[in-house]
Amino acid sequence: MKIDTLYRIFIRNPEICTDSRNVSKGSIFFALKGESFNGNQFAAQALEQGSSYAVVDEQKYVTDKRYFLVDDVLFFLQQLAMFHRTRFNIPVIAITGTNGKTTTKELINSVIKKKYHIVSTYGNLNNHIGVPLSLLKIKDNTEIVIIEMGANHRGEIATLCELALPTHGLITNIGTAHMEGFGNIETIVRTKTELHEYLDKNNGTIFFNRGNGILADHLSEIGCEKILYGGRSGNYSGIIKSSVPTLEFKVQIDNNSFTLKTNMFGAYNLENVLAAICIGSYFNVENKAIIDAVESFKPYDNRSQIVNTAINTLICDAYNANPTSMKMAIDDFSLMNSVKKVLILGDMFELGENSEKEHIKLIKYIKDKSFSRIILIGKIFSAVNQTSQIHAFVDIESFIMWLNKNPVKSSYILIKGSRGMKLEKVIEYL
């Protein structure tokens, strides 16, 4: 099948489905494959449940004219998305970086939609599957597209750029994450800056944080338009008034000064907010609308989220974790004016051969800080912890059993760890 043939069908059936358990009537089902599943096996089920067509890449599953046989379903999905993207001459903002991608993207969404019809990456569907699915959401009335791009190996950002064809972009920051795939910090820098290189080659616009020293040298070699934000002076700069329990700061926007109070924990969120303010101003969103969007934004999904339970105040920042983001969250939590502060940390994943070393470094970093209790959860933390005053549990279930006998009450509690640890399970016991 040719891509333009399927595209004509897509225009009439613009809903895309990749999960036979969640089918929209009239959709096109793409039979993707993974390590433990073969979407071809579920194509018939998708059709029975309402899909109009199914795209498969194994002949034996084709039984009637509703099936389209291609060489590789994923490649065909990506090509369809790119074909669709080229039909629209509108701004596409790409966002990547080690920390804060999703929060920054959601803040930008909140600001930009005050004036424009937008399409944006849903949640953190930011990979070789999520990006094409986001692009295929573009409609005739879409005015701006916001695409989050994640990567765990070299060349991935460049590939996603070739799909999304961004016109604008920003790198939130660079830190030590996904070391399993990257190997070292130099490779991370080279991978993330693939976005800058694409924009430079295609006369795009880069939004750049003045405080990002790691990227500054690389940016000096880039000749395309650059819009600066961050720092303590100049346009789109911010000075923190308070970061706990929520971030409050003074911001400069086009020679006007404003004080903003957010619903987010932590000073590390300042650069995310300033990026959204800068981009909103660049696209001519009125200052009042920008401020309203930032102040009304509420984090969710365990990202810098403050949760008040019957017995404690929780700071849930357990969607992702790496050595950089861990230290930033811990530093801000240290500033909180409370007698009873409890630290609950889960293992950090995807650190490769540096994993044990990074976990040991973090234990040394926190052991002498003034927390009333420090609790570590996970196989890695449990294996390397040799500090008697720190409790370590091999898994969440063990911690919950201990917690039932040793309840934590009237405390501020920071919960931070990698998503795979599923630390949100402990919330109902706190």
C-alpha cells in the first residue's frame, strides 16, 4: 500500500488506535509490535470492536479488504504522521531535555491555549510511537503544535525531528539520566543538541535558558534565531521569593515586573515556568493571560504535586528520578520550615554501570541533613545502604508492612523516585 492511499483513508477516518482494548468507532488500528506482544494478533478484535481498518505487517492475518498489509507497521505509522505534518505550515515547538520536559510542556500548553488552538503531546508519550500519534492529532483549525521528545540513545532526537519538522524548540536542561543507553554525559549533550542542530539547519528559533552553562558553548556555534530566558536579570528573568511549600517569584516581562504564585513545589520549577512565559510572550499571548495560566496551573501525575492527607502533607515528585533531579528536590525540601520532615526515596533506574555509585553518592549526600526520618526503597538502595540511621526496604510492600506498625504523622514528606518504583502506592498509607 502507498502512503498517499492510506492518507486519503485517514482523512475520512482520522482516529488512530494502537490498543485493541481501547478502540474508537471508525478508527484505523495499527498493529504495532513490542517485546512481549504482537499487535497483528489483535487486529481482528479491533475490527470487531469498531475500527474501520487495520494496518498489519503479517500476511496470515489479512482476511478481507479492511486489512492493509505493509512491510513494517511502525515505519508506516511514522511515514503517515510525517506526510500529515507536511500539510500544515504552522509553528511546531519541540521540547527535550533531561528533567522537566513534561512539566514545561504542560505549562506551555496552559499559556499558549489562552490564545491559540493547539495540539500537544499527551502525557509523556514522547518517543518514536508517541510523537507520530501526536502529529496525527493535528486538525485544520490547529494553530500551534507542542511536541515533547524523549531519548535514551544517540540519534533519537534527530529521528524525531525528521518526523515532526519543528520550527521552534528548547532544551530544558542536561543531567545524568538514561546513562544505560547513553554511556556518558557527553553523549547526552550531543543527543539533546540534535534539536539545536536541526533548527539551525532549517532556520528555526531556539528558546534558551541563560543559566544553562552546559549548553552555552554549543549554542555559540548556532546561527539561527535565539530567544533567551532565565537568569536574575533581563527579559523573562526571575527572582525567587519562596520555593516551599510552593514556588513564588518575581518575573520581568518586557520591562514590566510581576509577582507570581504557583501551585508547584520547588525552586527547580522556576526555569520551567520562565520557559512557558518566554514562549507565550514570543507568540503574543497577553501578559495577563500568561500570568493567569501560570498561577492556575496545577501539577498532576506525581510531578511536583502537593497532596494533603488526613495526617500528613505530601510532596509527590515520583514520576521520574535521576541524580540531578533528586538533589534539586532534596535541596528545596531541606528549606521547608517544619520540625518533622520525612524523606522517602526510591531507586533511580537506567543509570547503567554507574547505578550503585550514584545511589551511594546520594546516601552520603542526605545522611547528615536535618530530616527527622530518611527512608529508602528499592533493591539498589537496600544493597548499598550501610548507614544505620537510614531505614532501607527492598520493595514497597516491605515498607508498607513496616509503616502499618510505625505510622508517620504530622509530617511533611517528600516522595521521590523513578516511575518504575510505583511510589504512588504508599500515598494511601501516609
